[in-house]
Amino acid sequence: MISYEVCLAASLAGAAFLYGSLDLQQAVLWQGAHVWGVVVQPLAFILFLTAGAAETKRGPFDVPEGESEIVGYHVEYSGMKFGMFLITDFIETTVIAGLVTTLFLGGWTIPGLDLPAMGLLGAALMLASFSVKTILVLVLLMQLRWTLPRFRFDQVLHLGWKNILPLSLANFLATVWGVALWR
């Protein structure tokens, strides 16, 4: 779990340094004025999405819930208590999808349209744009869950510490270097 939180923060740090702020609204406004984050930070997008999927303990990173291999912590819960644990997993996935949409897919912006100047119609389009992008990211996360087999515990640790963390740190350093040269 800790390895993916570090990777989430490192990939977020590159995007935040590029946007010049930790404020999510400023990140969306920067993307609206320039280009979406996925275009300038494709590696951070992939790493953030992968680490986010691992952080939510959804497949293929669902080692704690692997009922067929181990006895998970859900065994002692039934009915509504189990339902509450299941709902929190879906909420975590929705939050990660919302963050991916905000940080890398332009948030509520639609390229070529000045939505705030359109009044009530613009507000409705902003809400629809953000919702559609978030739902598409959720569908992508579900497709990954349904497609990939479950990783073993050693494979999850290897992926987190030896692959994703060095790549996210290298992406951060490349972003810092690129922004410094660009200015």
C-alpha cells in the first residue's frame, strides 16, 4: 500500500509542478489555456492510473480480497457491513477517476469552447464534460480489472517499488528540467 501512495504523490508532483499549483481548479484552468495533461505528461497519466488502481485494491491488485487464494478480511462481515466495505471500494475508484479527469483530462473543459462565458448552458456542459470523462476512466479501470489476472503479492511489490516508483521519480525530474528550460 505504501509503495503506491508514494508513486501517486510522485506522479502528482510532476503534474503539479507543470501546472504551477496544487490547486485542482488552477490545474484545470492551465489545461484549458494550454493542452491537456495527458498530452504533456503521458507517463505520469499511466503511472497515476496504475498506482490509483492499486491503491483502491481493485483487480488485478486485489491481493487482500483474493478469496480463492487467501482468507481476506471480509470473511467476518456479512450483509450490510460487507456492503459498506464494498461501497467504500467503489467510492475510492470514483475518487481516483475524478482525480485523473481533473489532473490529466482537462477536468470540465472542452477544447475550443469558452464554457464559463456561456452561462447556464456552459455550466451544464461543464458538468456533463466532467461526468463523461470520469465515467470513461471508470470504464477503463473496470476493463483493466476484468481483463488482467490477479498479481501475486511479490509481483505487486516488484511492480510498485522497482518499476513504478523509479519511473515516477524520473518523470518528476524530467518535468522539473523541462519546465526550467521552458521558462
